Amino acid sequence: MRNFAAVAGLTALSALTANSIVLPQSVGDQRFAADEAAAASSQNVKRSTNDGVFAKRNQGESIRLELNHSKRQPLDSMDKVKEFAANQKAYVQQKYGKKKASDAEKRQVAGLVDYGQDSFYFAQVAVGTPAQNFNIILDTGSSDFWVTDADCRSSQCADVALYNTGASSSSVQSQTPFQIQYGSGAVRGTLYADTVALAGYTVFNTTVAGVTQLATGTLRSPTSGIMGMGFEQLATSGATPFWEVLAKSGTLQTQAFTFQLQRNKMASQDALSSGGVFTLGEIDGNQYQGDITYTNLPNSQRGRAGYWAIPLDNVQLNGNTISTSGQLAAIDTGTTLIGAPEDIADQFYSQIPNAQPVNVGGEQGYYAYPCDTNLNVAFTFGGKTWSISSADFSGGTVAQDRSGQNYCLGAIFGANLGSGAPEWIVGDSFLKNVFSVYEYEPTPRVGFAELKNGQAQNAPVSIGLVPSGTAANRQQVSPASSATASTGGGVGPPSLSVDSAAATQTNIVGGSGLPNPVAANAVATASVSTVRNGKESV
């Protein structure tokens, strides 16, 4: 197995993770066939041009987008900025629019890795026995876990680590197909159950899709897949997500996980930089300063929609307040930009001198503003206002007028997502400016705090790797069978065992035809250090 970028990191995918939508067979065949043909012929992908950048918006015009699912490209040309922006809007429309001891012992950390200029972030996740390590996007806006399979023949599988199910003694195969559509991106494969570890925690029989087909542009090296960090209600597989198994089992010391996302706007286009810190099972007071301001999830979001969505009080621009009363914002580590209702986006940019609508690949909803404009942008949640740095608000140069004035893409774009979806999708452009907390109990809520010393920390990327397990026979089950065994065929590392209380949980479920996931009753600890201002602190 190829193991690219051996890191225990996190990668916030700018344009990949999406709420799962079942892919029609005919459409899927066309998309997958195109990718496989591309793998054989190595044809170049057509890029957009700079013609007709500025455009007037037609009021009431419906918007239909196709998503080119390559993640955010390094923004070193106007074409790439526009391509990236088009991906973002289509992504959020598809993702949301179609849906109604000691400090070191306690801290369970995965260092994050940032690709390019904050293009996306990933973490290392271990799957199987013995462990196979993968660079995986941790996405709070979706709930399925999928990894590229060793049988994948798509061109995008050529340069990423592949999941060898046959080499894992704890792999349990079903005959249940798995497919997700992400705009024009899509994946298809088969559901398995296997031992999975992240940040020191292990879950036996985690439902994971081994993906054998990907539509063109769905994945970008060095990542091999996505782990959804949303609620079970979002999972196409119907399985309880990895983190939620741990929470429901009472395994986590604190029923929460947290993110810090590092800013690397000056990195080279293919650089792999320290991307911040993901912590599971603890809210580490050394990672933030001041108080955490929490906002509870409305019951509709946890019980029905499954998003980490909270009320957004207002948005501020240069001291002027735009009311967003009654509107919800999904907090999404898997999105780079910020999606807003179209009328709010129009109102926002009307307050920026010389801001203009931008035609991105024939689509609307985007705005550009003179790059030398001073902007003070802030969002208010739970009565507390959080600023967005000007570097994070700019998506890069998208156009130049006849006088030579450069125009930058604004991070906020307009997209009406329809009933049942949150009105706002708040991605990394905001999240890089805060320490964010996602707490399961006693009440599901999202919290924000100031970053320690005003910047995200880093963590070693080799933390939390699961030790190898012992051999066992691989099993197959059919979708018709009712898999109710607590551990099924999954075998974990010898130092870990099934918690008897966790094994009796009835509200934890696996995918169709697979055993239910079960949390291990021990946590792999490490002498964890985070780096602050160039110095390590343990």
C-alpha cells in the first residue's frame, strides 16, 4: 500500500464533502465512464476563461450548477479562482439544498495538514488490522465514511493510498452498494465494517465504504476519502458515524471534539503545511483563551437534518449590521467559503464601494471587490461577535478592470438552498479565525473561543495511530442478514477490548448487512505536545 504524507492530520476539504444524495444509475455510469476514459487517455481538463467576468444578476433567475469536484486549486491565476468559486457554490447546493489523568493522558490529538494556500485540510485515520493509514478529510457537514479501495480503477486513485480490504483480518464485507453524488462529482463502492482509529480512539466494525469508482474531479491527492463528523441522520449508509459511536458509548472523557485551522495563505501551490489541531474527547484549555461562547442546536437540526447548524444573529460589515434573525448557519469544516441567502449577499456587497457581481463559469451569486478595499467583516453567534481576517475573506484575484485595478473574490456568495436546509453554510474562511467546539452532551451545541495568542497551534502528525491487531478470518454477510452481533467479525488490537456497556447500546447501528459498531474501552495515549509560538508545550 502506498502511504503518501504520513501525517495524523486533518484536511478541511474546500469543495469535496457533501451531504449524500443517491446517484441515478444512468447518470452515474456516464460520470464514472468519463473518469475511467480519462485515466486511459490522460486528456486535459478544460478550464474556464476570463471572458465576460463582470455580469449583471437577473432577479429571480433560477440557478443550476454542475460541480467540478476537484478541491480548491492554488489561487495563482484568475481562472483557478473562478473554477474554485464555482465548485464551492455547486458543492453547498448539492450538500444542503436537497435535504429536508494528566494533561497529556487526557488530550487525544491529531495534527492537521494544510494543502497549498488553505485549500483543504486532512487528518490521518487508521483502518483495518493491521492498520492501514490514510489521509482523510474530517467533515462536519456530512456523516458517511468512505475510502478509495484497492480495486479502484479511476484515474484519481493512481496517486493516493488505497484500502486493501483483503489484507485486513478485521474487514467484514457486505453486498450493500454505496453511492453518493456531489454535484458533478460522485463515488460508488461497497459497504464494509472494519476497525477504525482516529486521535487515539478505536471503534470496531465501523461502517466504511470501499470506493471503486469516482467521477472526474471528485478527489485530489494526497487524500483518500472523507470521514463525516455530522450526525447519523445525514448518513446515506444509515450507519452511526465514528465520533457518534464513541459519544453514545460514553467512551469520550468529554462528549465533544474541537478544531483549530491554521492559516497558510503564502504557501506554495503544492505545499503541505502544518494545518492546525483536531482534538477528540476533550476541550483543551491550552488551545484557546478567554471563554467559549456556546449556541445550542435547534431540535430540528439534530433530530431531523443532522447538521451542526446554529442560529446566526447578524453579520457586520465596517460597523454596519445586517440582520439574519431566524436564520441558521451550518458550521462546516468541509467547505472553504461562506454560502448565504442571495438577498443577504446582495445587501452585503451593496455596502462595498465598486463591488460587482462576478460571472463564474456562467453562474451567478459571486461578487468581487477592489482588492485594496479595507473590510472589517464579523459574524455574531450567541451574542458574541467574531471577526474574519481580510486575508481569509479574500478568495484571490478574480478579475482586472481596464484601469488595472485588481478585483478579489469575496468569501461570501449567494445561494438559496431551499426549505429544510440551513440558510448559511459557514466554512473555513470563518473557522480559521476561531477555536471551534462541537459538543454532543448534555445539549448538542457549537462553541467558539479566541485562539491562543491569536493563532492556531500545531501538533505532531504521528499521534493516535492504532497498533496492529491479530489475525482473523475475513467474513462476508448479505444485505438480507440481520447483523446484530456486538463485534461481528471485527478484531481489534490486542491491547484494546470491547466495553460491555458499549456493546449493549441499541441506538448504534451499522450499515445494511453489517454488524453494529462498538467502541473500544481503552484509549491509546501518547505524550502529546502542541506547538505554540515556535515552542513545544506538553
